[in-house]
Amino acid sequence: MGQSYIILRSYSHAHQADLALNKLKSEGIDAHLSDTNMGGLNYMGVAGGVKIHVAEEDIHRAQDILSANQSDLNEDQMK
């Protein structure tokens, strides 16, 4: 039986999902995207945006990585 993947986050814009995916992969997390053709169609939450999936066993580490990355981005914007 293969690994079980779960949705980590959903993004309104494909470029945001790509940045998150690249960050996770650079940290050794196996991740992939779905609904990449829906990135621009997230009107009122109907489409749900671009989803990033990670292996269930990596969910906590992946959350920590993206949370730390978001904190770094926020600090850079304040400079």
C-alpha cells in the first residue's frame, strides 16, 4: 500500500502554491499540487484554489516549515 497524502494548504494563486511547494521540497518534504488549473477561479471559495499535498507522516514538519517561512516573509516586509 502506498503513502497516504493529505491537503496541507490551499492557495488562491498558483504562484503562491509553487513557492510553498519549492520550499517544502528544498527541505526534503515530498509534496505535490492539485487543481493547478483552478488557481484563478477561487471566486467566493467555489473552486477551493490550488492545493498542496504532503505525506501524512510529514504534515507537522511541513506546517512548521511553511509557518516559519511566512514569519520570515513578514519580517522582510517590515524592513
